[in-house]
Amino acid sequence: MEEKAGFFVSWLRWQRQDGYSLWIEWPEREQYWADARGNVPLFATSEEVGLLATKLGVQIYVQAAEPGMIDLDCVWQWLQQPQKRPPKECLAIWNTFSDVGSGVSVPFDGDRKSTVRNRVFDKLYFNDGIFQINQDGKADFHGPHTKPWIPGWKREERKKLQRSLKQGFRLWQKHTYRATIDAVPLP
């Protein structure tokens, strides 16, 4: 693996179970590490991700705090009742599906740019709270001088979001699996 990549532990919750995986940040993209069969292993502990990194001969970037948990369950539940406003976790899940797709070389529909898709992705950023509205009424990074801006969603945008996330969950279910370090086929 190239040295200009950063390697991190990713903490994910799916079906009320925590899992940990190796997430890779390249200068031009991010991805989850895929095994020799092209699937992403989910370990029961972050220590197992460390053991995988050792086997691969890479070093995990140690974060000052425990990584933030990516809650797939929250978005899955929303998809069962999508008439509500999309939860802020949609952005993290969208990005997770993109990174899984990149790792297993299967495209995530949300990465296919179009006018509606671009509006959806922008609204996910606003919905997440990364950007807020400043005193001048303009978008700005979250800070003490800003307030939340909650985007309105058009029907076609909600449908695009739902279709993309449903495809992402199919991608997730097909290409991730619970694993122990000894059972992971290395490339």
C-alpha cells in the first residue's frame, strides 16, 4: 500500500451491533479496506483492526479521541418511515456507502452526479450542521456566531435520497461481513 495514505479505525453500528473496520484516506479518495474476496470485514473490537493493520504492514493513525460512531441503524429506521425529515446521520451514511463502494470497486449510486443528486448532497451538508447561517444570513461554518439552517426537501430530492440510500444499504449488506482477524483472507 502507498505511504501517502492514512489508515484509521472506523466505528460503525449496524443491526444494534458495533463493528470496527479499516478506513483508508488517500489524497484523492477515501475507502474501506477490502479483503482478497473484495469484501469489507467488520471486527468486534478496534484492537482487531490494529492486528489487521500489522498484518498489512501499515500503521493506524491514532486519534486523540475514540472515533465517532457511524449509526447505520438510525438511517435504516428513517427509510422505514421517510415522511419525516432525514436525520443528520444521512451524510455520514452516504459517505460510508461511497467509501465501501470505492473499497470493493462497486459504484454507489449517490456518487453519480446530476442536478438533483447535487442538491441532495448539498442539503445533507446543511442538514448535518456543518454549515449554518451567520448574522448576515449567509452560509458559514458552524460556530458561536451561527444558527442552524434546516433545509426544505422537495419530493424529487427525497426520492433521490431514499433511492441512493437503499442502494447503499444493498451494497453494504452484500459487501460487508462480521469477521475475526484469523478468518480474513488477505490479498
